[in-house]
Amino acid sequence: MSSKAKLFLSLLFLMFSHLMFAQEEKEEVLEEEIPFDAVIQSEMGGKRMKFYGNTRFNFNQAYFSNWISGGESSLTFLYGLDYNFNYSDRNGFVWDSNLLFSLGTTYISGSKFLKKADDRFEIGSLVGKQINQYWSYSGLLNIKTQLLPGYRFYNENDVEMREKVSQFLSPMILQAGLGWYYKKNNDFRINLSPVTGRAIVVSKKYTENLDQGAKYFGVDAQKRSKLFFGALISGFYKREIMKNIIWENNFSIYINYLEKIQNVDFDWNSNIRFKVNSKVSGNFIIHLLYDDDLLSDLQVRELLGLGINIDL
């Protein structure tokens, strides 16, 4: 693992350790203890269901004409949604699911191709059986992929060219694990899965002509997948850091028991939403990703935009 990745991973551990204890202390002071048998109750025969989320449209624009210091006109559109479904009953059954979708494109003056600004599709579902008021036994299933083809852009004889290098379900990352689930409220939750299977699945057309020893997203030549076994820590933290400014964090950490145990993979997506009014808001997103099987270096994605947000 590179020194940059180790530094960011250390900061990630420290930040969320602090946040977890700070959240516990704050809520212990503000909230009264609720008996366990009173946690799950509603007007639906002891069942509770909740559906909520956010849809956003963002754009960035730059225009240059006869600008002596140079510059390229560009226009970027981003669309995303993040929705959650929570279900529980008085018998202690818990089911939490999340759908995350984000897609963006950029037009750059002088380029004959539109280029991606973002492309993420993720579904996560967790079922559990309550142990006490906040802890449950859990089973987790998570799927990550992209929706549109990905390209490598290059110039050949001063002509802009592109080569398709990825597509929908190639790669696709599947994770399934067993463990424990802690949920204080909808703003803070963490899942600990010490027994987790992971698979990277790809289309064989990308691996059938690989050079000797080469890999495609960690998958060997002539193969369609690579399997892993390890531990997964994943969670979500949301906080209003000041009036009309909300900080949301999705994170996951994966440790592979079978090989390269020192290469801890992590994924941290941090989104700061600041409201102008009830409909117009801005987003600042920074996404840090380290996965030695995908790329042996820290991946960084940063987006800043103004647009329309619709909360449900």
C-alpha cells in the first residue's frame, strides 16, 4: 500500500472513531433511555416502514472567448439519487436497504467526445435480528458497478481517439457478509462483518486477449472473476455541522485474509450539502478509494456544483 493510502486510511480510522464516541456521548445526554420492548411500535400492528432520500441535479459551467491567458469552455451536468428503505417489526426483525445512483457528463470545447464526470450504481441490503436496542445480528449484501461504458482517451496522428475499457457489470463488485449491526438512528450506523466473501466479476472479452501476467481489474487472463475472503467494516454518518450545511459520509474498509493482508482496501465518500433555499443547494464531494486489485494507488474524485436538490 502506498504511503498516501496509509495516511488517508489512518485519518479515516481516527475520524470515525472520534465521531462514533462523540455521537454516543451526545445522545446519551440528550435522550432518555427507552425500554427495548418499546423500541418498535407503530400503527401497523407493530411494524415500522420508512422510505426517504434525496435527488439532486447539479451543473458546472465555464466559458472563454478570446481570453488571452487561455482556457477551455466546458459544461458539466450531474444527476444523482440516494434513497433508503427501512423496515422493522416488534419481533426484532430489521431490514435496511439503500440505492445509490450518480451519473454525470462533461463537454469540453474542442473535444469530439463527451466525457464522464461520474458513474456509480450501488445497491446495499442488510437484514438483521435485534440483540438489544441498538445492536443486531446481521447479514449484508452489496453490489457496485457502473452504468455506461468507460473509455481510455488518446491522440493518434493528432486525431482524438478512444478505446472502451469497461462497461455495465464489468467490473462488478459483490460483497456478502455476516456479523453485527449497530444503529443508533438514521444518521449513524455501522456494520461489522468479520466473515465476508467478495468477488470482482468482469466480462471475459476483456480478459481473453491479455498479455502474459497481465490482469484486468485484478482478474487473471481467461477468467471472469476473482474471489476473496475477509472482513468488512461499513457505515454511514450524517451531521449538520452548521445551519443549512449537512455533512454525509459513506465508508467501507475491507481486509483480505487470504492474500496481501497488509493492503487494506477502503472507500470513503464524503458529501457536504449546503442549502441556498428549500430547493437550490450546492454539493462538495470528495471520494477517496484504495483497492489494490483495481489500482495500486490512491484514487481521488472531487466534485463541486450548484443545483437543485429534492428531499423525500
